[in-house]
Amino acid sequence: MCGIIAVTGPIEEVKMNSILKSMVHRGPDEGDHIQINNFNFGHRRLSIVGVDEGRQPITNDKKNKFIVCNGEIYNYKALKKKLESEMVFTTKSDSEIPLKLYEKMNVEGVKLLDGMFAFVIADVKRNTFMAARDTLGIKPLYYGEDENGNMIFSSELKSIYFVTDEAKEFPPGHYYTPEKGFVCYRKVEVSSESFSATEDYEQSILDGLKEKLEMAVQKRLMADVPLGVLLSGGLDSSLIAAITAKFHKGKEPLNSFCVGIEGSPDIKAARDVAKALKTNHHEYVYTKEELIEALPEVIYHLESYDPSLVRSAIPCYFVSKLAREHVKVVLSGEGADELFSGYAYLQEMKDSNELNRELVRIINSLHNINLQRLDRMSMAHSLEGRVPFLDLELIDFALKIPAKLKLSSKEKMEKAILRKAFEGELPEHILWRKKAEFSEGSGALDVLEEYANKTISDVEFQKEKKAHSINIRSKQELLYYRLFKKHFPNESALETVGRWATS
């Protein structure tokens, strides 16, 4: 896990050093940059796999192809086993795999990768390059062009502005080459298949769902460094914690982490789960003053002003800070609501096709909302976050589950299919705990609403609402927008911001 920078033309060394310094939080362990003919590659590394042999940029044995890569390739051992009989590997890092696939298959190799990643490959021999981002955009990537038409790619928006005023988000599930431009190599789509909704078949769906999620968690235990779980006490994080504890092979108990304001529901619920799972539990109770004080830094790292995102980013910021004191990798529960219809507005959709279209839409929207939150808040503290619910095999399976098994109502709790699949794995009161927003459960929601109303008058709100080019929907949003514009004054930054339907 790391921060990458790639420029397809010349760049001043002072500027490159400034960019790398701006991303040191993404990779405090080591960093380097090199010039390769016309290309300039830089890298800040958080060492997770191949700790002593993964320094980047990585080159092939002929030194005519180079890669900078951010992320984890979960199937790298299987791919390496197939390739090592015919190719020379120079490191033990999973980040070398995309380079080897490019050597063997050119751009088509990206289709074989299972993981979260963003990378750029310089092909010196052919004087070309390739950039790519994972299917869902779990790992970030931005791009722009300098005044001479050279392209710049970077893990964070702020880094692009060292080179150009125009920055864009690299689309998830795409690769880019100068010859072909952007090409979509994979996208989550509505499944053409559906499991039977009969009672007899429901048990096989429950069994399959449990198997797929357990496999997704096991896959994400890949690390040569300490690993833990973020635990809010809600269904999603509790399930991930339970499965991780089940397959955790460390000598010490699994570490779990929770934060909130004194008396917040998450703190108590997480304690119950940690006790049941026998994890080594850590918690941090922050004050209202700390929460407000953290806002500018949270928005700087988050690179967004969306109210729902900012509210949930604050507890994520604090829990990442806590976790980094003990581990370098955490598993988190993002994605379950999108897969299993966890949002209240989805109750209105009774048609399977309509529901699945909406679920696919919100899954494909995660790259600049929930996934951006987890990446930025964890990496602000040099911590890697992993998301088992967004495993591609699990997504494929979940999208085949009939709508009637996903829909909730006044009589049927949300995500009932997921809860049933794991009966006996968690205490009943946790397994059937009603969903709460992270910001609500951690106590952040009310504090921020009160602060925004106190800080911004009705007159100010109406005046500024008319003055801005975007639709400012609430005082909270205006508060965050002001802070965002201080860090990101460029108009192009606004186009990269994902926004929830509600403020």
C-alpha cells in the first residue's frame, strides 16, 4: 500500500520531491523516484507484503519496463506460480505481478488481477505506458495534463495540482494507454442469472453466501505485518470481525478497534462483540471539541465536502489513528449495504430487476464516496484498509439473490438474508441489531449538526447558497465546502467529488 506518482514527461526534481512529501502519510516506510528516459516515477511505500524486497519503482530483469503500484493483488501467489517458470522475478512483492502480466500479455493482463490496485507501467522499449485502476475503484487514482501535454497520475487529488490546474478522477475498472485512450476492462453489471426463490433453495443460498464471505475474508488476511479489524458493533463490521477471528493465525488475539463519543451506541455494542469474540479490544472516546478540531484535517485528507461522507469520515479518522498504534492493516465492513439492500429507501423497490439495477448503480458509485472515505482516513495514518464484502466473487453471488430475499419492511429487518447466513456466529442481539449510520452510532451526527447551525446564520446560508456554482443543500454542507475550498481552490476539484442523494 502506498502513494504513487507518474509523469510521462520531464518534471523538476524539487516539484517531484514536493509531491512525494505531500503523500508521505501514504508510505512512511520508504520512498524513491527515478527518471527513465521520458518517464518520471515516484513512490511512497507502506510495506505490507515482501517487506524487505518491495521497494518501488520495480523494474523487469531487462530494465526496459517499470511499475509503480498502489494496492494489494490477492491472487499474486497463484499468478506468480504460473509465470515464474518462464519469467524472472526480481522481488517478493505482489506489486510486481501486474508488470509481469504486462510483459506476457500487454494490456490484457489486467483482467487476471484480483485485488485493489492502481498502477502505471512505463514501457521504455516501446516508448509507451499503461495506467489502470481496479474494478470498483477501491484504490484511488487521479490524472491530469501539463502545459506540454504530458500526463500525470497520482494517488491523491492534491498531488495533481503541483503540476496542473486541471485534475480528473481516473475511472474505476479502466486502463489507459496513449494508443487506445480509456478502455473499460471490467464493470459490475446486473446479473443475467438469478437463484431460485423457493424455500428449498433458500438454505443453499445461505450456505453459499456464508462460504463466499468467509473466502473473501481469508483472502484479505494476506500480510507480513500485524492485522486487525475496525469494529463499530454493527452487523457488517461484527461479521467481518467474527470471520477474521475464526481464521486469524496470529500468536496473539485479533486486535479490534472502536471509537465514539462517551455514551455512544457503537462503543457499548463493540465491547459486547469483542467480549464474545475474545478479541484484544481497543477503544478511544473522543470529545466534542476534538471532533470539531479535526474537521479541517479530515477534509484535507478526504478531498470531499459531501456531508454524509464527512460525518462518517470523522469517526473513521479517529479509529484509523487508534488502529495504527497497533497494526498496519485492518479489515472493514464497507459494501454490505450495497450488496444486501441495507438502505431504507430500497424498501420501496419490490421488483427484482429494479432493485438489482439500483444496487449495481450504488456499487459502481462507491469509488468516490465510501471507498474514498476508508482509503483517505486510513492512509492519513499510514494504515491499509481492506473490504471483504466487495470481493468480486461475492458481488457476483449476491447479485443473483432474488429481491424478495433482500428487501426489508416494517416486519422484516434489513439485510435479513445476511443475518440468517451467520446465525450462531454472533450473539443474537448483535446479529439482529438495527442499522445505524456510522456517524450516528459514533455520536458525530448531532455534534456536527449543532456546530453547523451555531457557526452559520440563516442569512449567511441563504447568501452563500446563491453565490456558489454548486447546489449547497445544508448548513453542514456549507461548513465543509468552505474548508474544502481552502485546500482545493481549483474548480476542477469539484468534479471529482461524489455526493450522496441526501445531505
